[in-house]
Amino acid sequence: MKGKNKIWILGHKNPDTDSICAAIAYADLKNKTGDGIYESKRAGELNEETKYVLDLFQVAPPGYVSDVGAQVKDIEIRKTVGVDSHISMKKAWELMKTERVVTLPVTGKEGNLEGVIITGDIATSYMDVYDNEILARARTQYKNIIETLNATLLVGNEHAYFTRGKVVVATSSPEMMEEYIEDDDLVILGNRYEVQLCALELNASCIIVCSGSKVSQTIQKLARERGCVLMTTPFDTFTVSRLINQSMPIKYFMRKEHLVTFETEEYMEDVKEIMSKERHRDFPVLDERGRYVGMMSRRNLLNMKKKQVILVDHNERSQAVDGIGGAEILEIIDHHRLGSLETMSPVFFRNQPLGCTSTIIYQMYQEKHIEIPKKIAGLLCAAIISDTLMFRSPTCTAVDREAAKALAAIAGVNIEELAKNMFQAGSDFKSKSPEEIFYQDFKTFFATNRDFGVGQISAMSWEELSDVKEKLLPYLDTVRNERKLHMVYVLLTNILEESTELIYLGDEARSLAERAFHVHQPEGGNSLFLKGVVSRKKQFIPALMGAMQEE
């Protein structure tokens, strides 16, 4: 499976049974015939009917996806290794040249990000520092000094730190040295015995002997007695004085406040916006536990890999999962009217005037001569029953009926019994909040400069629907304001009587519905009775849009 693309198959927001079951079944079919790794996903919470179906056929629900936009983890992150905060500025510079980077991440033992060091910080330490005590303030380890100066330690502990005193170059006579050398200073000097002796007598904490000069045993013995670090370097005094500041640890110069970092789960749309406001060239990337994983720059955005998705049971942008504009759509399998989705390149688009997307998936199994597993057959059969209201919807075709019968035989279920149990499970609204009920099947549309939403609740009796109506009527105003809609409709559909009570909110909502269905009922109650109307897709939406266009 290594090297294969991972492709998500998912339906619309507020998924119904068809949206979920079609995604699961199509993922099964594609994994048997395609060349990728296909996973079914869902873009919203499951309703009670769908939960019942999945439990009945013992199928795990698809994982939830809130956004399919590209994330930081979808791009190629540069794996620049984190460095220890105690390494020298010179070592950092050498690493930058080797790695061809301008930024080094500084990390701790657990991989957590402590800061970053950039070329500008190194330039500052080399060009803009005139303080001869900065080496001590930076708590420079003698190991760093030895490494920077290519020195040999004669006396002392390389793991100790230079923490007090200034850096001085002793080029004058011993008499003059007494005027500027103080306790704990670091003294850079040559091969003159009397100058070395004077530095020791003036309590220097470190002596660096230049030009590869030999140091007498007497001086080494005195250095041990006085606790003075003693080393020799092949460089002359000028070169040593020029290089010495590069031995300071990067910890002193690194940036550790107000760092701009990104997490692997962040979405690239947000990342791009932040990057556009920052002048940094590189940005550290952290995992969900805050540990450093790599670096990214604007250049990495050029190689961004979009998530690949297949959409089922919808082709409207307003109904699609968030971030769909940043994903690569490979296929669309649907049975609705053509919507507003646009793709960057041609895609496989199968749209048939059937009552259910799952009927199309059934046909595709047949066309490819793939045996349908018993559980998958059960899901597809249940989806057809749900979407066609057990063949009562005007969207239902003979093809849907025949598919459901064939699938029921494979799954070993009775259609009437399955339908009854499904609808009863779906109409159990007593313990649910208005929000949970409303959004279990809700879609938004746009026509003639109007945004409007249409929900549908189906039940077996008017008594059940009456309870739902009382809960939902006060909630319509909340939905309209939150979604910024001109109108909101909810179809309360009685499955057995094949009729709908329409509740609504919006200035034009009632007049448009009356024109669309040629009904004129007494005002009051915010509802209209629509006899024979059970399908949102084939009856309600087309009629409503027709009334809008006739204005």
C-alpha cells in the first residue's frame, strides 16, 4: 500500500442515510477496483436513522472531517535538524552553510522548540558587538572557545564556563598590563614568558597563547595552582581577537520570544494569510504536542499537495464540506440537479435521475462485476428506502425499486420491516434539542439573489410531527440570523399519508410557497399544508425556484 494516494469519499454536510451509506459502499468498490487507498468520511453528525442502519449491519461510522482544505502536513516540510542552544555561533554558521539554510531551529532534549537563530543574528554578534564583557555575560563554555579557535587545552576543564571578566589582548609590557587587566579576565597573548606570568599574577581566569607557541611547564604548573584555564591556538592574536566572539553560545543571541510557528494540523489558507504579514523567511513547524518537526517557507507552498476527494450525493458548493475549494475533486456521484461546484480540471461526473445515490453505486458494482458484500448490500438497500420514503417519493423510479429488492435479497432483510424500524428510529425526537432535529437534514440554496435554507423531517404520524413543529418554530429565527438567510423552510413530512406541513420564516417565504404550490390557506401559525408533497429535491425545490423566476 506504500506510495498509494489516500482519497476521501464523503457526502454533504448534515448527512442523511444515503450520503453516509453511499460513501461507505463506494469506498469498498473503489478499494477493489481503484489504485488508491479510499476512505469513507462524513461532513457532519449522524442522524438517528443512519445510526440505526449502521448498528443493524454492524458497520463502523465514517470518521468525521470538518474541512478538506490543504494543511501544513500536506506540504513538503524541510527536515532541518534542531540544534542545541549551547553550540557556538561559528558552529551554527558552518551548519547553515552545509545545510544551505538561513535559519536554524534550536531544540531541547524532548524535541521542544526553544528558539531560532538566523544569519542576521550571527552578523550582529560579529559586526555590531563592541562590548568586551559579552563573552562572560553569554556564559561561554570553554569547549566552544577551543572549538572556535582550533585550540589545545593545556590546563582546566573544557566543560566549565567563562562567566566573569572581560576579554583583553596583552601586547604591551608587564608594567602596562597591570593598568588594564583585572581579576577573572580572559587574556589573549603571545609567547613571551614574562607576559604569561604577569597575566597569571593578575588573576586571569583564562589565558589563550597564540601562534602555536609552546608553554613552559612552569606556566602550566602556576595555571593549575591558580585555577586558570590555559590553552594554545595556531592563530595569531589578531585572528583570535576577531574569532573569539564567535565562540559564544547561540542561546545568547537566538530569538525565543514571539516566534511565528505553525502546527501540522493548521490549514494552509490561514498559514498563507499569516505568512503574508510576516517578513520571516522560514517558519518552524510543530506537531500537536508542540514538538519541532521541521521548517517551512513560502517556497514550500509551491509544492503543496491538495487533499483528493470524491463527492457523493451532492454537487452544490454550499452543501459541501468546508475547504472544498482547496481540495482536488476527483469524482462526483450524484442524483440531484446540477449545482455550483467548479473543478480545476475535468473529473469523472456521474449524475442520474434516480431516487437515490446508492442506486447508482449498486449499478456500478454490477457494471464492474464485483460481488456486493452482505453488509454493504444492507446499507445500500436502507439508503434507497430512506431517500425514496420506501418508494413513495416521486423521485423513486423502477430502477430504485428493483435495486432495493436485489439488495434486500443479498442482505437477507425484509424491506417493509426494515423501513418501519428505520423510520421509527429516525422519528424519535423527544430527547433531542431543536438544533439537533433541525440540522439532521438541512441544505442551503441560492436563486434570484436570495439565499434560503430547506430542512426536512419525516415521521410516521402527524402526532410526532406536531411535537417537532413546536420545537422548531421558535428556532427558525436563530437559523436565519446565524446563516444570514432570506428565508427558511422546513418540510414536516408524513411518510404514510404522503403529505407535508410546511413551516417557514422570512418576509417572502409564505407568498412564494403559495405561488409555487397554488395554495391559499388562512393566515396564522406560520405553516402551509401541501398534500402529496414529500420530496424536497423533485417537488419542493423546483416549484419554489420556478415561483422565484416568474416574478
